[in-house]
Amino acid sequence: RIIGGDPTRLAAARRKRGDIAAYLELHIEQGGILDTEKINIGVVEGIVGITHWEVNIEGFANHAGTTPMNQRRDAMLAAARFVDAVNRVVTSIPGRHVGTVGKIQALPGAYNVIPGKVVLGLELRDLDEDKIQLMFEKIQAEAKGISEATGTRFEFRQTSVSAPALTDERIRRLIDETAKRIGLTTKQLPSGAGHDAQEMARLGPVGMIFVPSLA
């Protein structure tokens, strides 16, 4: 209201599929592929889906000095093995998907206490939703083995899902042909980061042009 808007008319701003003819977005790559390969233009195949899980690992908190190593249910040890397992699973499957454990919290969080609980943040990204599900199932299987070996318990809670958005084939072809016609080199690649085009794809055909990110 302060800047002149009318909250009672929010619904009037809603658009439906077919309201736009097309949406085209220009963006830096936000990665090093084009710059490393000395390619002028990235023709974006689509914007990856992104799924997040909160992973809770329950062990048993105990005194670090008085608990023998063979009597521990160390949630941090299980977490360390899990982080490595995520990397192994993701790199064992051919493709351009990625997986990351980007958050970790040990509880109670003291030098002299064996962690009784660890909370992790797991993220998987790919253009194919089935590939994301495949990776997750393999990661869950790894977690089961770690759980049995360390006397801990894993719980996965999905916290957010962003569906993949493929770009329009006609727009991709037009970008590629136009770039080559004016003497620029091109490469087809996915966008590993989210963009406005991902949401606009729900309304109509989208395309994206990447230019190199300079280190």
C-alpha cells in the first residue's frame, strides 16, 4: 500500500498458461564451463530441479573421555560416513547431476561430548526428476548400512522441491543458429542454478542464453 499497490487486487495479477508467447532470459553462467572451454554462448537446455532434505541422525550423547570407542553410538561418525557416501553415489552415476551436503550441526556441540544428534542438509539437482529420485534411493540405501554399522538412526524429511524446467526446442535452435551466424561459438548445457525462467515455464515456452562468467 505504501508504494501504491492494492493487496485486494492481487488475483488480478495472476497469469495463466498461454498468456505469454515466450520468455527469453540472458544471464551469466555462474559457473566456469564456458570460460574454461572458451565458448562464447551457452544455449541452456533447461533449469535443473532442486530437492532438499533435512537429514537427522540420532546416536547417543555420552562422555568423550569415559566411553570406550567400541561402546559409542557416535552421530558425527555416522554423519561423516554419510557425507562421503553422498559424494560416492552422485559421482558413480553418469551425467551432469550434482549432490551436496551443505549444512551440518552437531548436538550438543561440546569438545568432551560424543555427539548424540547431527542435523544435515542434503541437496540433489538434475534436469531429470527420475535421476534425482534414483540418487536419493541409493543414498538412503547407503544410510541404512551406516546406521547398522554405527548404531545410529537416520531420518529424512523433504523440505523443498523445485521441478525441472526444460527450455523450448525452437528457442534453443534459434539461439544456436543466430549465434553461429554472427561468428560466435556455442555449447548446449543445463542451468545448475535456479532462474526466473523456471517459474515462467509454467506460463509458456522459455529460453535462456548464458554468457561466460569471468573468474
